[in-house]
Amino acid sequence: MARLKLKEHVINRDWCKGCGICVHFCPKKVLELDSQEKVIAVRPEDCICCKLCELRCPDLAIEVVTIQTNQEAQTDQTTRMSEDD
């Protein structure tokens, strides 16, 4: 089964009005507002790629860019090893 992995947060600072909606919806507290009241990703390593920030931003100022990782290959390998026992 493919799983999403964060590649990057693309934030258009010109479009961001600093409303904080994305910050409040982030379940892992990845986003914060900086001194200019613009959103920044302060803990990108904690992102679970739920994309709530992207979906809720009224100005379309944030995009969560992801890549798919293939967990199925890892699971198949583990299953085969178990069957050999």
C-alpha cells in the first residue's frame, strides 16, 4: 500500500494574509506565524501529510507536496520471510 511522504511545504508568502487558519487546523503543530504574521513550517519533519492546512487555506497560499512510498514491498518481504519458517 502506498503511503504519502512529505517532500516540501510550498508557501506563497505574497498570498498569505496571516489569518492562522492553517496553523490552527494542523494536528501536529507543524506551522506557525512568524514575526511578519506569515505562515512558516517550523517542524516539517512532524508533518503527517493530512493536507488540512492546504484544504482550509482561504487564499490557497499553502501546498503540501508529497511523494508516494511503497510500503507494500516491505510488507511482502516480511511476509515471505515468515512463510519460510
